[in-house]
Amino acid sequence: MGKVNFIRKFSMFTDHWSPKVIAQMNDYQFKLVKIKGDFIWHNHSDTDEAFIVLEGTMFIELENETIELNEGEMYVVLKGTDHKPYAIDECKIMLVEPKGVINTGNKTSELTSSNDVWI
Amino acid sequence: MGKVNFIRKFSMFTDHWSPKVIAQMNDYQFKLVKIKGDFIWHNHSDTDEAFIVLEGTMFIELENETIELNEGEMYVVLKGTDHKPYAIDECKIMLVEPKGVINTGNKTSELTSSNDVWI
């Protein structure tokens, strides 16, 4: 695997809430996602999940607070924690999590995305 | 743990080649590092290591090629791969790797840094 350029990779897709794998480190994957609008409440019972904002602003709604993340900020949602990501305008983010994690976690919805899609 | 702002964290230290942990996800850590000049040749026998450039330009010298990484680019050095990172001007990067990884890998040098230092 060669080096990865985030801007070049983001230019390769337009869909929202559909993570694309760009790199793997051991059994963990780095995924780029464009997000806009509301995701669904869900949790990942087996793993933490790292959100890194590369462009724009997103929010992670938790039970008792809402985390606002701007470009150059990150947040780790701990395993088992219910969360609902959303973005008012399109936001470009990177997720870091173990290979095999499903984007909607313990829920199935029309937003459930194919897994392990590389670009 | 709250959200992390990379610029704010980078303002908290000035030393080079001394990784600071800013977040943990399962047993993996996110570390910020300021680098300048030459590091040493080394490898990590047990793990891959992800380099993400947040500001500036760095190089990763490998046996048969040199990877140039600019802002918004990343590269994963596979386990067991000899590599020598360097930067001509100061460069700000993030490493992602398992907790416990020593920066100089299989080598000990004056550049060997304390581990698990949080800021």
C-alpha cells in the first residue's frame, strides 16, 4: 500500500454515511466518510470508535451532552455508548476502528452500509 | 475524555521526536509528535504504525524508496519494516499505534522517548 492523500480519496465518492476504507494498520481500518444530516442512534458493543474531522463541522449527540467537532478535532466514543452523529452542512471525517465494524452498530437501517469497501 | 483539538495540544510542547498521547481507542493510542531533522533507522517487530501529517512535510526512508508525506497524507509502515523518518523543517504529525510501542522500536538511542506520556 502506498501513501494516501485525503483530498484525492474524498474526490472519488459523493455519497453520505458510507465509509470507505483507505488504509489498514494491523486489524484496524482508517475510513473516510462524507456526512450530512442525521444519522441514527446506535452503539458498538465491542469497540471504541474514533472520529476525526478533516473538513467542516459535525456533532455527536450523546445521552447527556452533544460534542461539537470542527476541523482538526477528534473524539473517541467509548464502546457501548449510545451516540447519534449528525452534520448540518456536509462534513468530511475519518473514522478509526477495528475491521468489521458496522456503521450502524447494534441497529439495522437504510443507513447501514456495506463494510470493508476500499477506495 | 473530552474532545481533542490538535492545534491546542501542539501548543503545549516544543520538543522533537517525543510522542505525546492525546487519545486512546481500545488498546490503541493517538500520539502527536513534532519532528525535525533525522530520526534513526528502526523497526517495530510486533505492529504496523500509521503516520498522518497534520502540518508540514516529512519523509519516511525505506530500504528501497522514500515516501514523502505532506499535510493531509498518511502512510502505514508495516510491522518489521526498517524505516527512518525525517523532516527538513519542523513537521507536525499524528501516530496511531498500539499502546506500549516505543518510538525507536528495536533500537535504543538518545532519541528513545518516554512512553505513555499524555498531554
